[in-house]
Amino acid sequence: MIEDTIAAVSTAKGKGGVAMIRISGPDALEVAKKVFRTHGAEIAPRKCLYGDIIRENEIIDDGTLTYFAAPHSYTGEDVCEICCHGGIYVTSAVLEAVLSSGARIAEAGEFTRRAYINGKLTLSRAEAVGAIIDARTDNQLKLSSSQERGVLSSKLSEIRENMLAMLSRSYATIDYPDEDIAEVEREEMRHSLDKIVSELENLKKSYRAGRAIAEGIKTSVAGKPNSGKSTLYNRIFGSDVSIVTDIEGTTRDVIEHTVSLGGVTLSLSDTAGIRETTDAVEKIGVERAKSKINEAELIICVFDASTKENALDSEIIDLANGKSAIAVINKCDCEKKISPEFEKKIREKFKYVASVSAKTGEGVSIIAEIVSKMYDLSEINISSDAVISNARQHSSVKLALDGAKEAREALISGESNDIVCYSLERALAELEMIDSRNVSEEIVNEIFSHFCVGK
Ligand SMILES: Nc1nc2c(ncn2[C@@H]2O[C@H](COP(=O)(O)OP(=O)(O)OP(=O)(O)O)[C@@H](O)[C@H]2O)c(=O)[nH]1
Ligand SMILES: [Mg+2]
């Protein structure tokens, strides 16, 4: 049972038109009444009132007060929201007045944590609240908004219901063993298990796209000097963030930005052109490029079609060997000097090849299509499908799937019902971890520590 009342500025730090101070807890209304005078109007739930904001008996600002009575509020507790002018000083003065009237300052994510504790949000929906605030791309927003609305939670509880129904049926069979009934039951159990396994497999599969959107893919642009890496980088990013010249060895530092390409979130690095060099600064750049390429999950290898290939191009092919990579044959607006043999080699070594002109933009959309395909984005509807998007959810789904498959194996190989049920119960327990209200304090702390104060 939570007994204290918390408060924080819920709007972003800094100067703005309006700021909002949220108060939540059993004394929220009492605290609000001490700092807000309504000019005689009655405070009622969900009614927004205009009035004066008071600190130490003095009016310091005017604004609005909205009261949400428990349990019909974000946190499930009594909540009062005071909006004042959005100046930095005035906002902290209003907060100070609230704090000296009986509330204590909220910790990061504490409002949402209370919403979770009070059963207003499942854990995956609470995670989604954080993801909405952190969203930097359209797909990140669509995905987190769908999770926040409970699309994933509903799917999880649907699978859970199916598991529970199956368990209760099979326990009935254990208690009343009857040969004929058992046969029919086992056939039905097989159907139910097939469905559970296939639903869990779909969820597990959705992680490829979910992670690519939510977490993003570390991607490095690689190629020999002057192949057009920075030109391509700027084209994908949509502005000239990386210096482009016709001098070999222009880029030295690693340039890194988050971009959305083909709906996938890429943490995209531009790097120095790979070559042997005596220039001390460029040498460091080349070393950094190699280590970025090494740690990248996806490499975009740029080849210059307007020059004859050399040993450096072969080195790029080797660097990408065994990794997720896209070959970009650049400068397709120029006369082709790259040999047909080498182009053939590129097409043999890379599953994905795009002919582009980074300069004119021609073919760049093909790279977006490739990325989208590589990370299964076409296989999901981000706004309406249940998609898992973080390692915690993935690990639980994976273990639940293992349990469900084990139960199916046991059933097929004629094991007794209690052995089948044992595995299915394990699967159920794992699945419940995703939205459970009983996960360890450590996990809850980890989730809410990423939130900002005021949310
Ligand atoms: N015609 C044509 N020129 C291009 C294209 N892409 C890049 N260039 C030119 O090629 C030269 C080198 O481009 P950059 O993007 O700086 O090449 P880079 O690979 O980043 O080079 P380093 O940073 O030195 O490794 C510049 O003069 C660009 O304008 C293209 O698609 N077509
Ligand atoms: Mg460059």
C-alpha cells in the first residue's frame, strides 16, 4: 500500500508556453488545495479549473488545476495536475510550493511505476510508455503506441487463456482416467498445443522486426576512399552532416546518427575510407573505421563503379564476409569502369546488391527496400500486430516456446498427461513473466530507471 504523495514537473525542462506539475497519492487533493485557489469554483473530478497559484500566502502565478479521483487516473491514485506558465523559474517555484505543502519529489518513472503497481498498466504497456517518450522515428512511435494501447498484452493474455484452458482440461483427464475420453482429449490437446506453439513462434519471429525498429541496428558504411560513402551517408540521413570532397581520405572521424531507413532504425556510422596510409591522422581514422565495421551488425559496402576495382575493394568484400551486408555499386550515373568480372564477384558474394548514384539519389530507395526486407518489416503490421521489441520480452517468449514445444513432444511420444502438463506449466510461467505483476524488484527497477522524472 502506497501512502505518500509524490510530485514532479511532468513537462520537459526548459522554457516553454506551459508547464505541468503532477501530484499523485492519497493527499494529492489536499496538497493542491493549499497551492491553488479556484476563485470559489468547486473542485470536481475531471474538471479543469482556472485559478491562482499560491506560495507562502502570495500569488505567484495563475493557471489551471485538473483533478482525477482514484482509481480513474493515470496512476490509479488521486492525481492533481497544475498547469502554470512554462518559465524555468516559475515552474520550479510552483513545484517548491507543492513540495512544501506535503508532497515529496517523485523519482524517475515513479508515476508510471505506481500505475503498474496499482494494476492500471501491464509491464509491457509501462515499458511502451517509456518507448513513446524515447521514440525518434515514426515506426518507433507506431510500435510503442500499439504496445501502450495493449495490442501485445492482449495477445499474451489470449495465449495464456489457451494454456490455462488446456491445463484445466488435462488435469480433469488425469483425475478421471478413462481410456476413450483420454484418446479424444489427447487429439484435442494436440490441436491446442499446435495453436499455442504457432502463436508463440509468431511472437518470437516478430522480434526481428521489433528489435530493428525499437532498438535499432548498428550499421557501418564501408569502402575505399572516394567511393562515395559520405555522399551516400548524407543522402540517407537527408542532410549534409558528413564532409564530401574529391580528395581521398576526407572522412577521418566516425560520424554517427540515428536514421530511419525502410522503416528500420539504423544507428548509422560513416567511416574513413579503408587504405594503407602514412598520414598519422588518417591512419587513426582507418583503425577506427575497421573497429566500427567489426562491431557493426550490418555493413553497407560501397564500391565505385566509375573506377577500375583494386585490392582495396577486395579487402572490403573480405571485411563483410560472414556478416549481414549490402553491396552498393555507386556512381551509376558515370561511365562504368568497374570490370564485369568484379561486378559478378560482388553479386556472388553479397545476397543484396543495389546499383545507385548517391549523388543524384537514383536507386537509393532500393537500399531502403532491402533493409526493410532484411528485417522482416513487410511481414508485420506495426500498428495492429502483437510485436515484441526488447530482450526481456524475447527471452520470456523463447523460454515459453521451448516449454510448449516440449509439452507437444511429450504428448506426441505418448507420455502421460502430467508430464505434458508439467512442461506446459513451465511455458505458462515464462510467458506470464512478460506482463506479470510479480516480477522481481530488480527487473522493475531496471525498467523504470530509464524513465524521466515526471513520467
Ligand atoms: N558522379 C558521382 N559522383 C559521386 C557519387 N558519389 C560520390 N561522388 C563523388 O565522389 C567524391 C568522393 O565522395 P565522398 O562521398 O567524399 O567519398 P568517401 O567514400 O566518403 O571518401 P573518403 O571520405 O575520402 O573515404 C566526391 O567528389 C563526390 O561528389 C555518385 O554517385 N556519382
Ligand atoms: Mg567520406
